[in-house]
Amino acid sequence: MAIAHKILVAIYHMLSQQVSYNDLGDLYLDKLNQHHLTRNLVHRLERLGYTVTLTPERAWQRSELTDVTAKVAIYEAFVEGKLEPPKHLARSVHDLYFEPKYEEFRPRTIWSVSNAFTSAFKELDPIPQFRATAKLGEFLEARFSQSF
């Protein structure tokens, strides 16, 4: 009944306002209440046994890195094993950071390092990819917490 009601309300609005249907997209409700969505997703991950640390993306986008700092972070993740990703991805992370495929990742920032890791992790099967990505935020937060 609830869906039928929503359809009738939409039809009434279109007829009374003489406007055509405008699909707001599947993320419309998520964008309306991001705080609620974030809280819900964090609770779901915590119930699965994960510790969740949230860092606003904008802070990572503003936090510039030197090339040496980025190389050290990649080294710590792979060689020192602080992140424990599969070692064969080290070259991919390096290349994706220093030669990004997309213009928005050209600035040398923590966000760009994060993107290089997550893009490289896409080569993994789903479960190892999820595990590696879940550890990434904590690793970057610990590594760069003084940056923001």
C-alpha cells in the first residue's frame, strides 16, 4: 500500500503542477540524510566485528604529500607489512599514484594515495579486496594523522 500511495502522490504532483516525471536517482534518499546513512553503515560494519574510523574525504583531498612521503607510505604498506596487502600489487599502487588515470587524482594528496590503493585492490577477488580495503583507512589514518 505504501508504494501505491507514493505513486499516487507522484502522479497528483505531476498533474497538478503540469510537470513531467523526473527520476531523482537511486542515491537521492542517501544524499538527503547522509548522517543517518553513515551511522547505519558504521553500525552494520561494527556488528560484523570491524572497527570503523571515518575521515572526511575533503581533509584527505587537501592534505598534500611529497613524493618521498608517498613512496614511504607505499613501502611501509608492502615491504614493512603494516597493511599486509598482496605484495604483487605494490607496482600497481605506485604506478596509479604517480601516473594516475584520472585528472582528479593528479594532485599529490592522501586521497590520491588512497585511490591508488583501492584501484589496485580491484585486481583481487571480492573477499580479499574487502579485507584489504577495510584495513586501508586505518593504515592511512595512523600514517597521516598528523596531516589533518
